[in-house]
Amino acid sequence: MNLYDSRHPWSRLIRAARAVRPEQPGAAPHGFSTRVVALAWTKGTSAGWLLERIAFRAVGVAGLLAALSLILNYSTPATGGATDWRDEPVMLPADDVVVMVDLMD
């Protein structure tokens, strides 16, 4: 089997592929890009658009509430100076078994 033989199917296929000229892609129809941009900027009327709008407002409200809670709960020490952490009482976690025994007495 000689691949270079003109009667071989591979050679005929290659000659046919070389004979075909590639087509140039045509331009978009007149006004196509304007229509695409106009559709992209129109307001949606679907339920997804409404849900998205509500979600963005909810994120804004949640952010404002978080900032407000940080501002309102920020406190400075009442003594006006630096306090020593060793002066504060230490609260140890209560042992559940001890609490239950105390309740039974």
C-alpha cells in the first residue's frame, strides 16, 4: 500500500481537502450589536430579577446593622486607664456533674 499512489483513498481525500477554500465569516447583520446591548441593559421582569434586587437590599441592611452593632457595643474601660487583666475575677466553667449533684441535694 503506497500512500502516495493517486488511486489510494487517503491521497484522494487529501487532494479534495486541499481543493476546498475556507469561507470567510460574514459580518453580523445590521443593528445586531445594538440589539444585544439594548437587551442586556433592559430591566428584567422575571422572578429572578426581583429576588436579586431583594437580596442586594438585604445584604446592605445586614451590613448597616453589623456596623451599627459594632459602634453601639464598643466600650472603653470605665476606670479611664489601663486595667490589669490579673485583677479581674476568673470564671471557671462549671462542671456538669457537680452542678447536678448540687441540684439533687
